[in-house]
Amino acid sequence: MRHLFQASRFAALLVMGGAVLVGAGAQTLSSPVPPGSPSSQASGLPHGQGAGVHSPLSPFAPLPRRGDVVAWSTLTDITTKVENKRIVPVYPAPVAELNQKKLRLQGFMMPLEPGESQRHFLLASVPLTCGFCTPGGPESMVEVRTAKPVKYKLEAVVVEGTFHVLQNDPYGLYYRITGAVGVE
């Protein structure tokens, strides 16, 4: 049973990063709203209608604005390129500069293990709507490894830790926070 759980646990991560593309070119993952525009700066959230965007029909409230956290619009404003038949992220300078810095992120928990308290989970820019689906692409999720367990809840949580911008993660993730603690 444990092997089945572990296989399903990482299935979503493999889907995010294991895609092979035939052909070349860059894929833009950023918001359709240009960076720096008034509506882009106002919410700090991804814009548009695709995955990683908070639906106005969602039963969960969107993330409240906080000045002490990195905005998801910063993390999602990246492009990709094809390298050795793999899709790899191309990070703009504002994202690359976050590497190895202590920072705070706000998002919705996506548990990777059973239990009320979590030490390893994904933090997503939007709430889960399906237990088997990822709420967005790898640009809208961060893997979190905590120093102390964080109590699971459906509402948004804030974590603080060392942020890592990943260059070649085997699960296709773009970001990770280690040594994280829950923040009220």
C-alpha cells in the first residue's frame, strides 16, 4: 500500500516536468497581463483563465494581499525552452535573485503525505479543486520542506524558509523552500 501511495504522490510531479516536446521554441508561462501593468501589481496573483488562476466561482476565498510575501505573479512570470528534449524554465532576473534567500510565501497546501500535520507538501497559488489534479503548472507551485510540522488547513497558509530556484529538478519542479516554518 505504501508503494502505491508513494507512486501516486509523485505522479503529479512527474506529469509537471516529464513532458517531452517535439520541436523547438519557447513557451510563455507568464500572465497575459504585461508585468508592471496596474492590474498586475494590484493583486499580486496570476491573471487569466488557465491553470494556476483563482476562479471567481471557487468556494474558497482568494489569497489576501500581504506585503510580507513574494507575489505569485513574480514566480509565474517565467518562460520555458526545450533543451535535450526536456522543457526547462528560463528565469528572469527578479526570480533568479530570490535563490538561496530567506523569504515568505503564501498559498494553499497540497499534502504529499497523510496526516493532520505536514512536513512535506506543495504550496499552490490557488486552492485544490480535485484531489487527483494539480491546480496549475510547476510555475504556480512550490515544494515545501519544513523544520517543524505545519497543521493542514483548507485556507491559505504562509511559510518562511530558504527559497531555491531549481535548475534541473527530477520531478519537474521549479521552486522549493527548505527549513520552512509556518507563519501566522
